[in-house]
Amino acid sequence: MPSSRRGSGSVTLPSGQVLAIHTRTQDEEDLPHATKKTMADHLRKYESIFTLTPQRMRMIVEAFKETLELGLEKPNQVVPMIPTFVFGWPTGDEKGEFLSVDLGGTNLRVCLVTLQGSGKFEITQSKYRLTEEQKQEDGQKLFDFCAECLKTFIETNLGEGTVKEGEKLPLGFTVRIHFVQERIDHGELIRWTKGFGAANTEGRDVADMFRKSLEKHDVPAELTAIINDTTGTLIASSYVNPRTRIAVIFGTGCNAAYMERVGEIHKIKNLGIDDEANMAINCEWGAFDSFEHEHLPRTKYDQIIDETSNKPGEQAFEKLISGRYLGEILRLVIVELIDEGVLFLGQNTYKIEIAYALDTAFLSLMESDPTEELLMIIGIFTHFFALETTLAERQFFRALAKLVGRRAARLSACGIASIVSKMGYIDEGCSVGADGSLYNKYPGFPDRVHEGLQDIFGDKGRNITTYHAEDGSGVGSAIIASMTKLRKEKGLYLNV
């Protein structure tokens, strides 16, 4: 009688590929599942892959710091360290009414910000939906739409006589696109992001295009400053909390801004600005360690994400810590274990084998599941992927989610630490205004960042605290418009 083929196993083909095999008969109803011991063995392997030691973190910080300095020294570096022409910190006593327009990925947000002094403000805002057609049609038409919305907003929210005849309210314009600046009221578009593709715009001054639309529609607003949202976050957070020295965004993308002494920004020496002046720098640090890949601990899963992305080799730091990719890292580990015959034998796994099917929001849910049986994780796998799981498997998925989430937070701490170390903030300490979906919604993310800072700096790491940042694209943009108006009135650096 031939031996039964029932059971599970794997065969290595001559090509080196591993083929998982599971055979069952009509009498068997139970699906095979990995044992608790098997899961524990695999978890140990992934712990060694995804864990960042304090020593490794300090090495990353040193390399990061060198990259930041190189970006300040020369133009066109991997981390570009963009001068923003936002000079110095707000006093907190700025007063008056200012407008801000934020051109986001799905909405156009228009705000009236009343700065009341003493770090206080009042904000009135409206959102206008952007259609896909508007995002793709001629660029000038897009700015015409922005101007029309702004005019409607002013007429609706400002009482008659608020804006005197011939007077124009200062306007800050926030754009989430890659642009270069030679002056604060100028911004040459390098390339669209966030799903925009408006024609006849790349390589042109978007501030000038917006000004034409404001004039065409007779809008009583003067475009004073064009800014990046991270820079706005830095200024808005400092207005409310003067201990703020750095702003960071940890969401679907990642970025940082901080205030630098002009004498350190060698690439703008020719502009004749006083060396002792301070200027905000938009780091665009998501590109750290791109192309060369010498410093960051990239696993094979990170490499797959990079190679299959629309920009291979680029944005290396962002791909390890951004909310866009964490779910995919976990999914790739699960798919590898499916291929090795460890998970979900006898079940149809096609749904989880689709790239980016596992959203980072699922990792948040897995980590925050309060039930003993991990019912939330049962729900995720049955509802979204039609897969049955055991408690041992669910505990493994949660532990794996923690490893991926913790690594992202600790790498984020390395970025913050590089600026703290460069600027010498560690002894006196400072506050870091932080924003973005990962920081605000991922359970334990801020605590893990703080833990990482203490692993890098020792007890002095406690001197660096992060907090939920102020609204950069609305309030920050308006404060920058106010600061710029005052600077120009004083006759300071009129050329920028």
C-alpha cells in the first residue's frame, strides 16, 4: 500500500525556487496552520533583520549630518537643503489679518488668519474640491480657479469695508510640489507631485502665474510668499511654542525644516545676506542615502519596494519610514512565508498577494488590538483577504507589525538627531513640531521616536521632545506672509 501523501512540505526546484505543497483528502476539514514554535522561530529571524541597535543609529546620524552639510555647501545635492528666504523666528507678537491658499492633492484650502499676538490666532477656512480634470488641464486655468475661489472666500468671509479701496491683503501660498526659489515670492516648478499634471507649468514661475490670475479676477490680495508646507509648520509651531527649533512631517511622505545661520549656507554667498542672519531650510530629507545606499539598513523587502517603485533608487529614507510603504513591507514578509509553505496552506492567498493590498492603517489596528484573541486581526484577514488565522499566527503578525513600525520610528529619530547634533541643541534641549498621519495616528510612534533619541544621545535625549505641530499650510503660511511684509517694509534683503 503506497504511503499517504497527506500533509505539508516544500520542495526546492533545480532553479532554486521553493515550491510549497499541501495535500489533503475529502475527509479533512481543518486547514493546516503553523505551530506556535514555528512562528516564534521565524519571529527571531525578523527581529534580527528589523532591529536597529543604538550603535547603528549613531552611525546613521553621523552620515546624515554629513549629507545635510553637503546640501548646504553645494547646489543639486541628493538632499537639496533648499533655502526658503524665510528669515528668523516669529516674535509671537505678529498681528493683523492675512490670507493663505494651500494647493493640496485633493482640495484647495483658503484661510483667513487673524494673528492676535502673544502666540494666539484665529482661523476661518473653506475647502474647494479639485477635480481630476482641473489637476490635469492647463496650468493657468488651475491658478484661475484658485483666484476665483479666493475671491469668493473674501466676499463671503470679510465684511464690507474690511478691505479698503485699493488695499490688498498679504497672501501666503503653500504648494506641495518640488520648486526652486531665488526669492520668497518666486517659485519655479521643477515637477508636479500629488497627482497633478497641469500642462505649461513645469519650468515656469508658479507665483507669477498665480499673480496673473489674481489680477485677472480683481482679487484684493498680494502674493507675498510662496512656501513649502514643512517650512510653514516650523514657523507656525514656533509662533505658538517658542522652544520649537525643528519641524518634521511623518506621513505618506517625510520631510524636515529648521533654522540655519546664513553663514553656513555656502551656496547662497553671492546674495550678499549677512552671515549672522537666520534662514529656514527645507531639507527634503526623504532622499537621504538615495542611489548609493551606503548607510541605511535596507532589507530585501525594502529593495523589492524600491525596485518596483516608479522612482527606483530615489527617496531611500522615505521608503523605509513613510506610511505609504510600511504595510507593503509587512505584506512582503507574509508573502515570503506563504511561498515557503509556512502560512495559509490550503487557502487561496491571491488577495494578499496583490502589491500594496495591506494598508499601513492595518498595522495600526494590529498593534492597537486590545482583545486577548486579537479579534481585530481576525477581522482584517477574514474580511479583506478571506484568510483564516490561528492565535499564534495573529500574535506573530502583531509582533511583526511592531518591528516594522518601531524601525520606522527609530529611523525617524535618526533624522531628528542629525539636525539636533548639527545645531548643538542637545544640552539646552528643544521642542520638535511633528505632523503627518504616521506621527498623529500610528499607536506609540511618538514614544518610539523619544526612545530612539535616548538610545542615540543617552539621558540627554530626554531634552528633545516632540509634540503635535501647528497647522503649517494655513497658519504658518499667513505668519510668513506677515513676517515678509514687515521685512520688506524695513528694507531688509529686498532682492530676495
